[in-house]
Amino acid sequence: MAEAVTEDAARTAKPETGRGFGVQFIYDALKRDILEMRLPPGSGLDETRLSERFSMSRTPVREALVRLVAEGLATTLPNRNTIVSSIDFANLPVYFDALTLMYRVTTRLAALKRTEADIARLKAEQVKFAAAVRAADALAMIGTNRDFHVIIAEAGRNRYYTELFTRLLDEGRRILRVYYSSFDDHLPDPYVAEHDLMIAAIENRDADEAERLGGRHARQIIAQLQAFLASGAGAAIALGGEN
């Protein structure tokens, strides 16, 4: 599939002012384009064209692509070409099953093993998430939501659960982008408050309530996504994400 480069993306080009800056700048710009699906699944990420787009050498481009591949947002093919990773809509039910389980398990364990420092981190991240929601900043919502749930997992003190849940959250970032799109990026207040309820249950060490809220939170997201993907607008987004 030919590389998709929009006019807006082309205007992001800036002169290189240092290797570290160059890698971060390219990575941030491509990650934003991928999550917003301006670079849809299957789009080519050609080093030469990207170096021209950003007016930088191929070295920072290559390093930025390595980071995107490590996060699952890009894929290196056997011929060594790199493309934007596909979204496997066919396997969403299996993904949703795993996601729901991890929401329940990590929230329950957090209630049992959390520290005061964990609660402080959760509350601080929720402030960031709520601010992103008020600003209708979908990319910030995706990032802060991911970090909020990783903090919950870390509070459970099981690194295997934390690693698995983090991987699921990272793999689902573009799916979460579709979820926020279903609300035109204006997430209703009750769904923002679900995070506050989880924090309260974890702070009160109420493991049963924490697990219940975690499961309900996951099911709400899944139900909204399923309804949206079954609708006309949702179907168009889904089709656009297929190879």
C-alpha cells in the first residue's frame, strides 16, 4: 500500500537540531498520525520519504521506526520494509475477553495491595485524564487512560499482570481512539467518574467492589465499541482499518 502523507503531516517538517530531538520529534509525529489514523493500517513507512518529510537524515527516522515497532504500532516485513500495523477486527472478541479479565484482576489486586503512594499517583493521573476529557484531546485521553490503568496494575504488585495488561492497553490504543470517536471526542461525565469510583474502592481496600467496577468499566467500553462498529459511521472506520 502506498505511503499516506497528508498536507498537515507534511507541514510538521522541522530542521534537525540534535539526534535525540530528531528521533523524539519524528516518533511523536508518526505516533500521532497513526493513532489518529491519518496513517491508516497498512501504510508504508519508507525511510527515504520520511527523511524528506521531516528534513532529517535517515538515522533518526530509522530509530523512531524501531520505537514504533516495539510498541506494536508498526511492523517490519520480511523484505525489511516497515508499515503501519494492521488492526485485527476479526479477533476483537478474544481481545475484549482478555482485556475484561485484566481490568477485573488488576483492580482487585490493587485494592488488596495498594500503598498511599499508589493512591496519590492514581488521583494525580485522574486529574490529567479529566483535563484531557474537558479539552476533548483524544490523544491525551488515550495516553492518560493508559497510564491510569497501568498504575492500578502496578499497585497490585504482580509484574506478570502488569506486563500483560500494559501490552493489551498499548495494542488497543487505536481501538480506544475509535471509542472516543463514538462520542465525537466528548466523553460523557459518568464515564469519567468511573475512574473516581475505582480509586475510591481501591483506597477503601474493597476488593470485591474494585473488581466489580473494573469489570463494569471494561464492559461499558466494549458495548459502546460494538454498537459503534455496527453503525454506519463505525463500519466506515472499521473498513478503513483493514488491509
